[in-house]
Amino acid sequence: MEKERNNKTEITTFFFVLFFIAVTLSNCDKKQNIYGVMFNAQRLNIGLVLLDSTWEYAKSYTSDGGMWINPIKEENLPYYFKKHNLIEKNKIIWETDEYLGKNTYMTIDGNLRESLCITYYFNDKRWEYVFCTAKKMKPNAYSNHPEKIKGLYYETSFVISKMEADSILSSWNLLITR
């Protein structure tokens, strides 16, 4: 009888420890970015776009940063696609807002949708605006296979001014308050 009670206690203890480890590991994967919605007051002071609390968070596997993705996806219309950041030693390094345009181009690697990334660097207190689009490949670029590149594009990115970025957003009918 005593031996049976000890076995039950050992089994109960084993499952309790196993349950504790499982809960701990699942919470590690759900670690939230400390610069989420609660950072919106600072975003407002800097002039960054505020983070919408309905956006889906995805943790970065290469840093302590992550991204928030707009749950409302627009296939053929420009829209505010995502916000992401880089965090090192619990300090935010940069934050980027990415907007997708309406034009999509076929590249060797697949489809490329034009985009505009607006990044704020916290250490330098500076902004960067990068427009990503595509240019048509020249038929003689790969002379061995001209039939394979007919109608293909290649990706190209440009650092642009704030005025140009605002103009692009305006042409996409995206009113962004910063």
C-alpha cells in the first residue's frame, strides 16, 4: 500500500514538473516586444505612425525586435503593410513602417510589389525613406536564354527625400499622420 502511494506521488510530481516546463517554454515563444502599443506615446512625440493594437505580432528570430502585420491585406490596392523594429540590449535601434503600392512586377525570384519604407534611427535621430520598385530587364542581360527573361523585371531601390516619400504616399491615396 505504501509503495503504491509513493508511485502515485512520483507520477503526480513527474506530470506537475512536465506541465511546468511546457508552460514555461510556451511563454518564452510568446515574448512580446517591449516597444509595442505601450510605446505609442513616444512614437507620437517623434512623429512615427502609431501602432494599431489589432495588428498581429511576429517575433524576430535574429534579434529582440519583431514586426506587426496589418491583418487587413489589400491585394490590388496600396496599404500600410507592417511595422518592424530592431532591439539590442533592450534598446530600440530603429523602427520601419512599410507601405505596399499597387504595382507588382515579375522577377526571376517571383513577384515583387513596389513598396516604400520609412525608417527612424533612434541613436542618430534621423529618418530614411527608401522606395523599392522594379525595372525591365534588357533582353541581352542573359543572352543564352532570351525567351526566359521576356517581360521580366529586376528589383531596384532608391533612397529618396521626405517630400518624395510623401508624394508617393499621396499618389497611393494613403493619408499617414506622422
